[in-house]
Amino acid sequence: ADVSENTVILNVIDINGDQLDTVTVSKRN
């Protein structure tokens, strides 16, 4: 995924600590 200064990467973690997915969201100014 392309990452810019306006993007936050959120790692989605389940209760066992496994990474399920990575999503990107735009920062709100």
C-alpha cells in the first residue's frame, strides 16, 4: 500500500495477537 504523510496505517490485531489485516485511513485535519 502506498503511504503518504496524510495516511495512517492501522494494524488490526485479534486477541491472540495475530495480525488479521492492515487498513489505511486518511488523517483528519
